[in-house]
Amino acid sequence: MLYHLTEYLQQFDLPGTRLMSYITFRSGVAFVLAMLIAMIIGRKIIDRLQLMQVGEIVRNLDLEGQTKKTGTPTMGGVIIILSILAPCILLGNLTNPYMLLMIFATVWLGTLGFLDDYMKLKKHNKDGIKGKYKIVGQLGIAIILAGVMYYNSDMVIVHNQEIIDPDTTRVEEVVYDNEVAKSPETTLPFIKNNNFNYSWVTSWMGGDAAEVAGWIVFLLVVMFIVTATSNGANLNDGLDGMTSGLSAVAGVSLAIMAYLGSNTIYASYLNIMYIPHSEELVVYMAAFIGALVGFLWYNAYPAQVFMGDTGSLTLGGIIAIYAVLIHKELLLPILCALFYIEDLSVMLQVAYYKRTGGRRIFKMAPLHHHFQKPGNAGINALIQRPINPVPEAKITTRFWIIGIILAVITFVTLKIR
């Protein structure tokens, strides 16, 4: 709204109105505004949740400090969602398809998580809406995302072309095509020519059929990425500040990649595809990061509020959708490896338990709880270390450190080929 107002006022040459045309300025303001909103309304929402007795239902899993969490206000993801949406609506370009799609996805995923939390509170147990319905909701937004990217004429890419010195075989310059392309392509890590077209998988069909089938492959990948990342963040949300911190780290990485990919100079240096109009995503992600920093004010150990599925399902989904929009979804297995490891730890634990009739791989799953359990404490698990339980705050901090390392490795892959 303010963006469009200042855009109109520019014709009158009013001082300061052109500031809103700079992505860096709007992103900075969006970050600060989102953080302040989260910190200001956060206290009010926490107080309201306490009055409504919207407290966390904690099962006794014999974990250190677990019983103290009972009754802590949950559904705090509402704080994050409101803090993201307000700056985006005020400062964002609401004619930009990337911004509109991210706002829509935030509302969609937030509603899905809110319904899950509401059902848990209504039933007074840890069972929210059925898992299959959550999956349907996640697949639904993934299908909408892929469909919009296929049909919207403004969501295109520009291919990068290498000019190679014939004597040294080194890349002298990276230039871009004169025409935009509508293509299901992404960036591959550790690959020299790192633009990967999903149509390569269906190239045996030939012609237009291969291109259409490539979009279908892209759709399947998007469905998997959105579901896996959203559920991974949901499983990771078990310790104070864990998911908030990891999501903020991932958000910083994705914001930088969006900025680099929307600028031909930086994109040329990295030899990656140029994505016109995607710079608006930087404003959105700045608000996302600011909202998480403000939420951490209350969610850091010991937490005064939990985000609940309202927050965790939304955060994972946002990260996945954002990565797809900037054509970097295949970098998520590195950037969000901890989320996927949490997914995998649960699947392995359940499969091994059923196959062996009661034995476990980890002392407890998801993985972060494994470190809270003492070894050799009567749990029939393959992995007993660490013997001594690790304090919750230390587990969270170590996961944050690993998340930062993974973010650095993700950037390194753009130059190591």
C-alpha cells in the first residue's frame, strides 16, 4: 500500500518518495517493522492466549524440564504470520506475482496449521487434524504453486550463456539471452553447467511432449519438497527456539540468493540464471526473518510461547515455496538438511520398530529428542550415545551452528562446480 502510494506521489517530485523504489530500503524497513510488530503484539497475544487457557498439552516422555512446559501458551505462530503479512502488505509491490503468491501461501499454510492446533486443543490431546488431511493441504499449495509458475506469463527466467576462451577453455564472460523463457529449470549443486531442466528426464518423449512432461516432473518435485520441508520443520519444533532459529538462518540464505538471482551483475558473476521481477521476494523474506527474530524474543529458552503447528507447518512450507520460486529447490537438501534428517529419523524409527518387534534405532525420535535421553537407561536402541543427556539449550545452539554451516556450504556450491 505504501509502495503504491509513494509510486503515485513520485510524479509530484516529493522528497523521499523514491526511496520506496529501492529493494534494499524496503527490505530493511520490512525487517525492522516485522521484528517490532512481533515484539509488540507478541506480548499481547501471549497474554490473550493465557487468558483463553490455550496451553501446550505435553505428554510425559521423561525428558528433562518437559513437565515445566505444560500450560505454556501455544499457537504463537499467529504472531509470526501477522508480523510477516503486515510489512508485506504495507511495503510490498502488490502487483508482483511473486509477492502475491507468497502472501497467499502464508495464509494457506497458516490456516492449515491453525486448524491442526485448534483440533488438538478441542480434543485436549496431541492429535490434531488427521495426517492425510495435512498432506492434502500441503499438496494443494504445491499444485497451486506449480500451476501459477506454469501459466503466469511474468514468472520466467533468462538463461545464462558462457563465453569460453578457445585457448584456455576458461569462461571469459557470462551473458544472458535476449528473450525470456518459460521453462521448468532449477540450479544443481556441484555441477559445472548447473542449470537443470526437468524436461531432461522426459527427453525420450521428444518435442513438445517432453516439455509438458517435464513440467509434470517439476510438479512432482515441488509436491515432495513442500511436503517434506513443511513436515520436517513441524517435527523439528520440539525444543525452545529451535525451529525459529533454523528457519531464520535458512531465510537469510534464501533472501541473499533471491537478491543475487534478480540482479544480472551478481547472477553473471555466479553464473546462475537471471529471474526477472523476483527481487520483490527479498522484501518478503526480510519480513520473514524480522518476524522470526521478534518471535525469538519470547520463544528462546525458556520459552514463554510455542509456535505450534500454526507456525512450524507454515515456516517449512514458506521456505520450500520460496526456494521453488527462485529455482533453487534442489539446494534445500543441503540448506535444510536438519529438517529432512528429522523426517528421516522418524520414518526409520517407525519402520525399524515394526520390523524388529519393538527395537529402536534412536533412543527417541525425532532426532533432537534422542540427545535428551540418557544412554543405557533401559531403552532397546542401537544408538545409545551420548550416554549423558544434553541440556535443551545446548542442543538448540548446536543445531543452530550446524544450520549456519549448512547455509555456508549451500553458497559454496554455487561456485564449486
